[in-house]
Amino acid sequence: MSDGDALMAAILAHPDEDVPRLAYADWLDETGGAAERDRAEFIRAQVALARVPPVEFVPWNERVIALRAREKALLAARGGEWLAPLCGRGGPLEPPAHGLLRRGFVEVIWMPAAWFPARAARLFALAPVRELRVTHTTLNDLSDVVWGEHFPRLNALDMSDRRLGDDVARVLAFRSTSAGLRTLRLSACGLTDWSAHSLAQAPFHWPLRELDVRHNDFTPYGVTALRARFGAEAVLTGG
């Protein structure tokens, strides 16, 4: 195994850590040409942006402006080649699936739920994927995702506007692997208070940091149950 392969393996094994990514950027600088140096700069820029506290992420922060400008320029020049191993013909993100680079690597993916179980092994072998944004699903497809062996490797699931009703909560609240999710977006899913109480009573420790349940049919009783379980600051409501 080459040094680059070993560093990439460390990134895949520890997707939330910055140190392996920055070490990989150093290796690219030391061993590569112009394209590799651009990738190294891009990784460092995105890692730096991810570390900016929310209170400092304001339009007049000159450091953020400079990092954003460089990120945008590098992505425009090189983004296609960086995404090609995943998005090319026959790749796990072959269109209409697609991905988003965070901290220098593909972390966010969009695809139909039915595709995820069959493609997950290849995806996680190539990128430190953390978030699945579902573009289409049935209840059975969602169940296959949640019960699949790769689901625990995600820390964010976006089901926004997938209008399956309370069955969404039925699938998620009674499967302990959901506990790995830190972000759960269920906006406009057709949920009622039944879902609110099911999520609030999930029989496992579930430290969600963001639960987006806007544009659903909750009464104040459902919202109160969610806030009591996950904290008022974590629960996004309204609409």
C-alpha cells in the first residue's frame, strides 16, 4: 500500500477527523504536480471553512471571503476531475445521483433510496460519505436503507418532501442504527403528532443536533414532545 493509499484509508476510517485529510493534502503537495497541489489547497480551504465558528461566518469576514473565493475558483477549474471517479459512467454516483465536496472530499450524496443499498459499498470505499439526501423513495426502499449494513456509517439523512406520512417515523424510530444520525431532515413529509411522539419515545440514546420537522401537521403537543427529547435548539419547526 502506498503512502497515499494509507492516508486515504485513514480518511475513510475516520471521516469526522481533519488530521488525515490535512496529512493527505501535505502528501499531495510533496509528491504531485499542479493538479495535486490544487487539490491540496482545496482540501485545506474547505477544512478551514468548516472550522469557522457560526458567529464568525458573516459577509464581512475577510478571511471567509478569501477562502470562499479560492474554493469556488478551484472547484470550477478542477471539480469535474475530482468527482469523475464517482460520477462517471458506471460509477456509484452516475447521474442523476450526484455528490457534494466537504472538507475536500465527497461527503454528501443525492440519490434514490433504492440505489443506496447496492451502491453503498463502492461509495464508502471511495469517499467518506456522511449524508444521504433521498431524491425518491417508497416505504420499502426506505426500510431497506435503514436496515442495510451501511446505514450506520451515515450521520445525516435528508428525507425532505418525501411524503410518506407517519410511516417514515415508524421506520426510523424503531431501528437502533438511527442513533448514529446527528442530523435528520423530515420537512414536508406529511407527519402528524403520532410521528412526533414516536421519535420522542425512540427506545435508544439519540443525540440529534438537528431535527427539521417544518411543514408537517404537528400540534403544540407534538412539538413539545420533540423539544423535550432532543432539546429546543435542535428542533426546527414552523410552516
